[in-house]
Amino acid sequence: MEEETTERKAIAHHLQDAGFAVVEATDTDEAMTSLEQRSDVQGLVTDAHVPGNIDGFELAGLVRKRWPTIAVVMMSGHSDPSSGPVPEGSEFIAKPYLLSHLAPALDRLIGRAG
């Protein structure tokens, strides 16, 4: 999940090109609604700082607790892993490296052969 529409679309397109089915969310509330309504979600990609009732760090933690089988990748261009609690079993990618590291990280976390 990324708050900037253009960037979110680029990330979604990149993941689709890598063979992932993508469901986009504009804020953490929409992301939680999608997760509650779908049983086929294998991974969550979220920026650390996104709109909604909770931020990306809180969303990532909640997802790891509530749905421990969902892979979580956090990203940020303004934060680093020490800026907030990155849940155990999750990965953090700085945005300058996002596109080169995102699909391999998701592949690894969900156990999909890359």
C-alpha cells in the first residue's frame, strides 16, 4: 500500500509483471477491509507512512498477529527499519531499492520459487 497513486500503480504493475495478483488499497482502513474479506491474500506491501486510522508500522504488526501466514514487506523513502517496529518475519526495503528487491523478497517470504 502506497499513498501516492502514481507510485502505487507503478509498484502494482511491477508486481503484476513478476506474476503476482495485486489488490490495491489507498489507506490502512481499506487494506484491513480487503484482508478481512479475502482468504487468498499471501502478502502485504505497505509504506511505513500511509493514511488511515493506523500507520503502516501498526498495519504490518496487526497483519502479522492476525494473519501470521501473510508475508509482510514494509517500505519507506523517509524511514528506516529503526523508525518503527518492523514485525518479526517481515522485511523492510528502502524505496531507492524497492523495485529491485520487492518481488524477490515476496517470493522468499511466501515460499514461491522466483
